[in-house]
Amino acid sequence: MTKTTEEATWRAEFEKLGEESTRDSVRTACFEEAKRQFAYRWLTDRALQRERREASTIRYLRLILLAAVFGIIVGIVGLLATLLQ
């Protein structure tokens, strides 16, 4: 097997196992060295993807909060304008 074929096979295996099981297998030294090193890289990639996804979600929620606050301010101004006429 070539290195890329092995890595594709390992990647599919890790995807099937999930992050937690892969992390446990790395800790208990169930893998040979090359596979263990690839598991570290795979786990790092997954953590980075999760961080990017969470950061994107946080930005989206901040935008929603800003829109809600703006809507409340516009509503209050509108209410005051109608009451003061």
C-alpha cells in the first residue's frame, strides 16, 4: 500500500470510530507509530475544524443579538414617537 492509500484507509477508520474512540486508541497505544502519528494529525485537523465552526457560530449569534437590540431600539423610538404626538 502506498502512504496515501494507507492514510485514506486510516482516515475512513477514524471517521467511523469518531474522535473520542480514536483519542482513546492513541492513548492506549493501539496503533503502530505511523498510524499513531497520522491519528494525531487527524485529531488536530478535527479540533481546528470544530474551532472554526464554533467561531463562525459565535459570529452569527453576535449578529443576531445586534439585530435584536437594534430592533428593540427602533421599536422604542417608534413607540415614543407615537406617544409624544
